[in-house]
Amino acid sequence: MIARLCGTLVETGADGAIVDVHGVGYLVHASNRTLDALGPLGGEVTLLTELQVREDGWTLFGFGSAGERETFRALTGVQGVGGRVALAILSVLGPEELAGAVSRGDKAMVARANGVGPKLAMRIVNELAGKLGNPALAGSAGAPAPRGGAAADALSALANLGFKPAEASAAVAAAHEELGTDATLDALVRLALRKAAK
């Protein structure tokens, strides 16, 4: 099982990238969000991965965070959702947004992704209910964690440490509210970790 790749980004395309790891180029399929965050060609990248083995071949999927990979695994556990469809969904909705849509039963939001019709969207919402964390806990009074700047970086840091998207969002939102908008990334992460551990 290939669980992570660290190497040089040598090529990007519409639905994937090639990462050179000590002379071996790995084709990694990824969501648009992950591809957009990779940076320039020639730069060093680290991707969490999921290897799917089928009769007709092996496919490697890449993710920018543990939360995205866990959401991908949950999606591909739904009948009719393959790796490509799961990536299409994650290109339209981040893990937190998908968790929110599922908790609200918002099948129209899920159906915005390419290849997802109303019936499949309904199946996804029904089967993943209660399996993607509880976005209602995110932030005070249900407010999502602030986006952009140090708050976004703190959210990414907690996701990389293995926190579920809803847990990370709630902890970062609480820390951001307590520390204010001028909080440094270091302070936000430290306080968010303390709040998440409670």
C-alpha cells in the first residue's frame, strides 16, 4: 500500500499530477482543490495517497489533508461512487462543506458535482449521514471556522494531525474567537489543539 508520496512535482493536468520520487514518476489523481494547492512545477510536494487496485489496473489518488482522504474513503464506500466520482465531489465541496450538506440532507449541493445525479446524491446523503463528523459543532453557535490566513492554515494543520473536519473546524473557530483576528498561526494551533483535546 502506498500511503504517502514526497517528491518533485513534474507535471500537472486537469485531473492529476506526476510526482517524481527518486527517479520514479507517480501519476496521482486528485481533486481540483488539491491540485490548485500543489504549487509550481519543480517544487517539492507531499501528498497523502490511497491506492485502488482493480482488475483493469492500479490507480493512485492523492490528497492534501488527512480529512480529504478520510472523506474520499467514506465516499467510495457508497455503492456507485468510484474514485473519479469521489474526486469530482471533493473538487466541488471540501470535506467540511460535504459534511454540512450531508447533515442537512442537502442532496442538491452534492449533485453539483460532475457525474452525480439526483439518485446518487440521495444515496450519498443517506449512507453518509452521521459518518462525516458533526458540522453543527463547528464554531460557536454553529458558525464555521473562519477561512483564509492563519485560521485556514490552522485548520489544515489539525486535519494533517488526523482530526476529523468537524472537530478541526470547531476547535479552530473557538480558538479564533478567543484570540481574535490578529492571532498568529502558532498561537491558533496551540489553543485549537487544547480545545480539541477536551
